[in-house]
Amino acid sequence: MGHNMSTISGHILHYSAANPWLVKISASLFFGVFFSWLELLFYKKLHPRISRSSRTWHLALLESVHKPLQVFIWVMVFSLILPVLVKLVGLAGIAKPYLHPIREFVFVMTLFWFSMRFIGNTEKAIISKPISKNKHIQDRTTVRAVSQLLRVTMIVITVLLVMQGFGVKITTLLTLGGVGGIAVGFAAKDTLANFLGGMMIFWDRPFAVGDWIRSPDRSIEGTVEHIGWRLTRIRTFDKRPLYVPNGAFSTISVENPSRMLNRRIKTTIGLRYQDATKVSLILKEIEAMLRNHPEIDTNQTLMVNLFEFGPSSLNFFIYTFTKTTNWVKFQAIQQDVFLKAINIIAEHGGECAFPTTTLDIPAEVFSKTHLVPEPS
């Protein structure tokens, strides 16, 4: 039995010595399987632990590197096997100049794949976190903007590296790109204006996704749904999508009511002239009601003043601010204030005035025009 084993081993060694290409291919496949299995083992061990923690960056890095690393391992294996096979079939002289550029191309594309996955996973992880647990990222629009900028940067870098790997000089490419950029700039100035407008939105942040905005210069009002590189999509209050080129925001004024601190109640109420002696008490009670109202911000301006002798009413105004900025809740608070003001006026025997006209007819005129029935 031992003699047979030694004989088989001898034949294998003799065959391997006579065919070194087989040894290289076998060794490459063995190391490929080993390192692929080792990477997968580490991934399965680390992923559950990191998932249970709050390490966003670690989890994004692990998930992003897993598949590209598996591909990279086998790319390296085949990059070692391919020269052996090419030499074996007698095409080494033809294929040799292309092997190194192809290997660099695959390596660059694998790195690009990892980078794009890492950017996407990190963006998704940060945006999906609740704001209360992620106080250092208050503006998710900034996260999307940075992610898009990093993607564009990676695409440009990858294209330059691939072209350099195939023998194109980057300096020549940049020179041609500069000349071509001027021509493209003149031909696509509107597109560039929208692109730069998008960058200004991301940098200055006059509004973010989810904000209610309006422009006094244009018929633009609604909730921001998406900010792209060329267009911003706004959902109007009648639920229609409104697409605004980003370049427009550099030439118009934009209000952002979502960032208001309070909402204002401002109204005028008229009392009858026959209630003139009651005006002072009515105004004092209305002001006291406002100062004791739980939804009124008394730290802001609060006024209840008689300001005008109108044609048929004594006019006073209510000027105050609510604590809430929610539009629906504000309407309920404003209604409550108005109803309480009406009740205060009624409690003092007053009434809200409405336009009236008094016609004064002298007694003589009335007696002359008065019809007296004729005796029967």
C-alpha cells in the first residue's frame, strides 16, 4: 500500500514538473477559494454585530466592500491564470500588451463599484435615521447634495484613470476638455445656470425637502419634494407637481413659511357708535383674554387698540402671535380668539357694527309729505 502511494506521489510530482502551468493554475484557484471563503466568513461574523450597534459608517463600509472584494479576489485569480493560458495556446506575444491595461481597468472599475456602493449605503443610513437620533444632521438635503457631488467626482476620476490606463495622456485630455468646455458653456448656458443654481441651493440652503415655500415674484407655492441638479419639484396645494429650473431661484425672491417662528393674528373689528362708552372695557377684557390664552405667545407683540373713527363704526384691531406655526392648528386658535372677542362684546351689551346710513328728515318736510286718509 505504501509502495503504491509513493508511486502515485511520484507520478504527480513528475507530471507537475513536466506541466508547471497546471501547478500555477491550481495554486491560483486554491488561493482564490481560500481567500473568498475567508472574506465571507469575516462578513457573516461581523455583520450581525455591527448591525446591532449604531455604527453607521462601519456598517456602510462592511456592506459596500463585501461584493466588490469578492469580485476583486477572483479578478486577481484570473489575472494570474490568464497569462498562463495565453502562453499555453501560443498567443503570449499578441495578448501581453493588453493584459496589464485590462487588469488595471478591472481594478479601477471594482474600486469605482465599491465607492458608489459606499456613498449610497452611507446616504441611505444617515437619511433613514430619525432626526432625534441624528441631531448633527438637521438638513437631509445637504446629505443628498454631498452624495451627488461625491458620485460625480468619482465618475470623473474613474473616467480619467481608465483613459490613462489605455494610454491617453490626462494633460492632453484636460487641455481638450478646457477648450471644449468653453464651447459647451456657450451652447448649454441655461443648463449650466440650472446646475449652478442647484449648487447655490445646496450651499445657501434657503429651503430643504419638505419645506413650504412661495415666491412673491412668480406663481410658485407649495411643498418641496425633490431638489435635483437641474430641476426642483414642488407639490402645489392642489396636489399638482410644479417643476422649477434651479436657475430661476437665483433671480427671484423666495419665502420659506416653514421656518417661521410664530403665526400672526391680525384683524379689525368695528363697534357701533352707541357703544362708545363701553369700548374701553371691551378692549381691556379682550387684551386680558389674549394674555391668558394658552396658545398665544405673550413674548411677542400683543396689541388691542382703538385706531379709527369709521363712517359707521368705531374700529379697533387685534394684533398678536400664536405659539404654533402649524397652519391647521393656527386656524382653530384664531377662530377661538374671534369667538371669545364676540362673546366679550356681547357681555357688555355691545354689538359689532355693519355699514349703515342715517337719513334725517325735518318735521316740516315729513308733515307735508305725510298722507292723511280722506274722511269717508
